[in-house]
Amino acid sequence: EGGTLVMPRHRHINEFLSNQVTRADISSMCWIGLYNENERRVWDDGNPICGFRGLGDGLPSTPTTNCTVLRTDGTWEDMPCETTVAMFVCQTQPVVDLTTVGYE
């Protein structure tokens, strides 16, 4: 409850996700929280993609394809959002006890 599609902004997170998908023996692609907004890639939280980019060679295939999947090889691929062959990978924001980080 309260989750979003996963946003693998860093290479090590992307590798972790790819390994988990492999361990779970999932043979299909998985939706991630990256989409096309006005021909630029943004995360579900509205932040633009920067730094690590997991798109495979020759991708994105078109600037107007709106959604993104994590492929079984760990790279990303742009796909039409209506595609039904992909699973979902979600994330939740962990609850932080502010007293453990110095707030009272």
C-alpha cells in the first residue's frame, strides 16, 4: 500500500533488481517508474532522469514511446504503456524513525 513503480536511479539498484528478477525465475520484462513526458524521460516522482541510464543499445527506439521496462538482461527498454507482457516491480518509502537520525 502506498507504493510506486520502482525507480532504479543507480547502477547498483538496477543490478539488485535484475538479480532478484533472475532469482524469482521471472522470464518476462518488468515495468519500472520511468516514462516519457514531452520527449524527455522522467521518474514517477517527476524528477528527470540523470546520471545512470539503463537503456539498452539503440534505445529509446522512439522519443514518443511513453513507458519503460526492465529487461531480463538488466537493461531498460521503452515500450507502449498498453503493453501487457510485463510484470510490475514496486517500491515503498521506508518509515524513518526521526529520533534515530537526531530529531526529537
